[in-house]
Amino acid sequence: MVSRRGFMAGLAGAAMLPRVLGGSRAWAAAPSAPLVLNAAETTLTLPGCQRPTTLWTYGDAWPAEIRLKRGEMAHLLLRNQLKDHTAIHWHGLRVPHAMDGVPYVTQDPVKHGEEFMYSFAPPDPGTFFFHPHCNTVEALGRGLAGALIVEDPREDGLFDLDRTLVVKDWRVAGDGSYLSFMTDRGAARAGTFGTRRSVNGATAPVITAPPGARVRLRLLNVDTSRIMTLGAAGAPVSIVATDGNACPPFTLDGWRLGPAMRADLALVMPVRPGSRVEIRDTWGQEPFPLAVLVAEGSPRTADRRALALPKAELPRPDLKTAEFFTLSLQAGVSDPALDSWLKENRFGDDALCRAERLFWAINNKAWPAMDMDKRPPPLAELTPGRSYVAEIANHTQHPHPIHLHGHTFQVLSSSRGPVRAHWADTVLVAPDERVRIAFVAGQPGDWMLHCHIIEHQETGMMGYIRVG
Ligand code: C2O
Ligand code: CU
């Protein structure tokens, strides 16, 4: 793994050559220039709509995709051309605290017309994403999220084809206009669902690949409410990385992908030309296609290498010495003082990270407004470098994808039965379930911990752990 010292030395280095792909358009940054991410509007006609919708994106197309190199210093310049203030959180990346992109906690909000430079060397390879962290229901509702791929030379040549699939629903009417992003009904239950589903902003892509080709699909669930159950037909498909982190391959059938979770899929194309492989979400009554692969072209010669990624190199928690703490996810916790404060406060134009309702809590505390005056104490106070086991106990009627910033944790066990041990930054906890995760406390700072059903996050299911 990259030691802390190596990481800091990396920060002092300068070389970088990131690439940005915005949909089909691609541009490259000059070696020493920062990669510019324009937070701006763009238009796209979404599936089932007669007219285009105005989306928020990074760059000029949707979805944006950035590729960085593991361990190489990257400079990413956020330029805010939106009317709202914003910031960028690098979801799943173990970046220095000052680069974590949480307005009021790690940086000031970046106002309209302003810029902010993010500089870090991504320590781990994998499939990540980036998004703002304030007024997130609306910002993500309008599409403000991009895919972030961290490449590792150890993976060169492992796959013939590497495709990114960004899954997101949109709350739009047939004429392309938005419906309300948030509803009390949704916020207090499983979230407010979109009306149009999409993969990369369209219907499931049809991807052609040579018979026998080794294919990698990077699947990102950037929706704010939807949970998917993965399935495949036409060929065995395995998961080779969870939330970007390599794992021993296992079949994707039945794997659940909640909001903000990612899965890297791997398969070998069937040898018979014209054969089809379909990747789908089988959660609903009707399976929803996520991608269709068609075998076409001259066949690849058989490759005997295992269809797997090089082992993840992450700080491994020591379970024998780990300290234990609990995180109770709760519904309907009432805090009359906070409630009336939320109702009575007249927020100014700049107060984007404010909520008006309180439906959820963690350990009896809620932080619905991101207001520093109303900030609860940390959910836990940890020592850098020490190992911890946290039990996340869901005392509510709904599943919650719980995300911890700045750390990659091991999912150890569940009260519901055996789990596949894997690395993650977001873990889905079912009603009445207790899930144990383990990690090594990382860099000093306050790291957000919240549900990634964004309406839950903004109505109380958010807190932070303090390392330092
Ligand atoms: Cu993906 Cu706190 O977020
Ligand atoms: Cu939740």
C-alpha cells in the first residue's frame, strides 16, 4: 500500500496526465495545467421525453468521466458556472481532509463565478464518483455527478473493453420539465423516486465486443433513491470490485447496489457471433436492462489469465485490537428544539444546505441543516492509525446505504446471516439488520457519515466521526 509518507511525498510531486471524457467528447489537459471541471448547465433529451431537459454537469456533456492515475498528483479546478454555490466531494477516495469537498466542514462553498483547486494523488485504483455536498437532493436531481476512474498500470491489458455505466433516474415529466425533487412522503420513507430510468442518460447501451473478448463494465448507481439487484443472462458475469476495490470474483446474481454504490463486472464474451449478454436490474417485477453486449467481429484468442483484478491494497484493520462502537439508524426521533428552529429560521439565499424537516437520526442525533451552530457532537472520536469495528444497527423500516467519507472499510458480518467479506465505502443496511464494518482510522479531521438516500441525509441521517 501507499504509506502515509509515500502519499505525502506524492503530494509534493507534479507529474499528471488526466483525461476527461464528457460523453463522446474528449479533451486532454496539458501536462502541467489543471484539469478544469466546469460546473455548468447542459441539455439532454432523456428517455421517454419529447423535449430536452436542462441538466447540471461537469464539462459540457452528461455524464462526465475523469480518469486519473493511481498515486499521481492531480490538480482539478472546479469552476462554478451554476447559480448556486457548490463544491466537489470525491466519493470513496481517501483524499486529504481539506480536499474532501464538504462545504462548511472542509472548505468554504464555491460561489457562482468562483473557482476551487483540488489537489491530491488518488491512493487507490478503482471506480469512484464525484458530486457536490450541499443542496444535494436538487443538485444530484439535476444530474450533478461524474464518474471518476483511477487507473493502475497493474491492470493494463487485462481487459479488451472497459465501459462505464452510470445509472440514474430523473424526476421529469414527458415535456422534460422537472417534478419536485423532494417530497415529505419520500423523504420520510424510501426516498422520492424518479419517473424516467437511464443508463448514461439514455436507454441501456448496446455494446459490441469481439467473441471471446474480456469485458469490464464499471457500474455506478448515482441515483439518490434506487436500490438495484443485479442479474445477467447469456454468460456468467462476475463482480471483480466492490465500490472500486478489487475482490475475489463472485457471481453478480442477487448482488444489491444501493445509491452511491459501484460494482465492476467482468465477463468473457460468448464465442458464437451474434450472441447476446444482458446485464439487468431484477429488483422490480420486470427486469430492467442496464446493458446489452453483442458478440461481433473477429474472435479473440483464448486468454487463460484469471478474470480478476490485482488484490486491493488498503489499510487492514486489526480485529484483535479493534475498538468497538455502534451507529443506530433511527426514524421519527423528535428533537422539539431542533424542529422549531428548522421551522422558524428564515434562511437567506446563500443557505443552500438547509432542511426544513427532520425525519431521521443516528445515535439520537440529527444534523439536518449543515449549520455549524447546530452541529451535534461527533458520532465517535477515533485515533489515527487505530483499528475500529462499527456496528450499524438499522432500527427503521427502510434500507439505508451508509457512507463514510475518507475511509475504505471491510464489511465483516450481518445479523441476517453470512456475508461476503468485501471492501466498501457505502454499505446497504436492511430494516432490522445489524452490519459490522471494520477500518483503520485515517487522516485527522471530521469525516461525514450519512445515508446516501439523499433525502434521508438531508432530513437528519447524517453525522460525522472525528479522527485526530
Ligand atoms: Cu457520496 Cu457524503 O457522499
Ligand atoms: Cu437512508
